[in-house]
Amino acid sequence: MKEEARRPRIYLAGPDVFFADSARIFAALAAQCERLGLQALAPTDGGPPEGGVEGGVEGGVDTDEALAQRIYEGNVALIRSADGVIANLCCFRGQEPDSGTVFEVGFAIAAGKPVVAYGVPEGSYAERVAAAIPCRRGADGLLREASNDTQVEGLAQRLNLMLSRSTPIAPNAEAALEMLAARLGTSRPSEAL
């Protein structure tokens, strides 16, 4: 009997876990992964605690600290085990991506994993900031927040340059998965496996 080749594992980073329709979002991403011969790794919710009070349970209720630690450790372990990451870097609670997702992108890049981002609005970060809060051009020609003279990062990047220079930005999640599959050499449909 022919042994099936191991499919590349793709961690699905993003604030999607906070959205009301997160189950639908992750199911759609997992289905797209399947079509591309990839295995989806959705972020963990921490799972059930291990053990009694020492395991983070007090009076039968999981503590926030213990649950937060399990979520952190579980997601770091998933990223380490992944072959690549797609990251939803949509604006989240403001003009910036979710800080947890940004951490995961940096962690994955530092671990040598390929990352492809999506969910980033068209146009530059500076244009989005200027549309959201009053800005002006300073005497130095730089865009600055009008209220406190803080420089708004320019350079015509869609995100902070540390993100936009470290990972390609795809137009949507499907395109991000296709880019990552091609990069990993598995861009054929799963039916062909």
C-alpha cells in the first residue's frame, strides 16, 4: 500500500478567533487548505486544563492566567510545528493589525517559516491614518498627527515597514494560501495527491 505524503501544515494566524463567525471562517480556510494539499492549523483556545489547582483550576473553574498561558504555549507550539503561516493583518480595533497576530508573524519569521499576509486594505498606512485622525505636513515635510506632532510612518507601505518588508501581502485568504502552497511546492489540488 502506497503511503500518503505528509501535507504541509499551515498555521492560520489572525484575529478571526474573536469574530462571531470564527467557526465558519476557519472551516472555509481549512477547506481551501484541503483543496491545495495543505493541512490547516487553527489557533488553539487553550483546551481543558490538566490537573487540579496546580494546573490552573480553582474551585472547578479555570483561572484566566492558566488559560492565557495554555493558549500562548499551544499557539507557539502550533507555529513551531507548522511549515508556513498565513496571517490576517486586517485593521483590528483601529488602524493596526491585531497585536497577537503581529507577534505570531514575527515569531514565525524568526523561526524561518514562510509567511503570507492578507486582509490589508489597499493604499498606504499613512493614507489610512490621515483619513481617520487629523494630520498635517510638518516643516520637515513628514506627515504628522495634528494633536501631538507624532510622525506617521510613510514610505508608501501598506503596513508598518517591518511587516510589509518581511512578508508578501495577498489580496485575500485564498490567494495567500495559494501563494504559500506554491512557495512550499504543493500548489496542486488535494484530489491529485
